[in-house]
Amino acid sequence: MEKIFQEMVDRWPSPVVARTAVREFSGGIVNERTLANLDCRGAGPKGRFRIGRKIVYSAVELAAWLEGNATPLAARPVGRNQ
């Protein structure tokens, strides 16, 4: 699973991600309003900062936060209706 989040960082064209681009960075997993609410509660990614009027995150920290909030699911048995 770690590889998936590293690929997000590797494919992103910048070392930072604007909050308005979080949906694009995460593949639609998280949107900017959710992240704004989490930031207000102190539950968002570490190290956010402001550039002009934009709130931005380090791409590495954002990917680490996403990975830390991901839960692997157990595989379901194939061919059995349960």
C-alpha cells in the first residue's frame, strides 16, 4: 500500500499541493472542504502553510497523512455468497 502513496508524490508536478487541488492529487479520495474541516479540528495533514491566499501542503506530508488514514481490507472468499 505504501507504494501507491509514493506514486502520488512521484507523479505530482510540484513539491506542494494547494488545498484546492487535493481532490486531484488524491484521485478523488478527499476534497478540499473535508480537509479544511479536519484542519480546523487539528486532524489534517501536518505542516500546512499559506502562500498568498492559498493553503498548501507538502506533497510528502499529504501522502503520509492519506496513508496513515488508509485501512487495508481483508480479501473476500471467491465464489461464496456470504
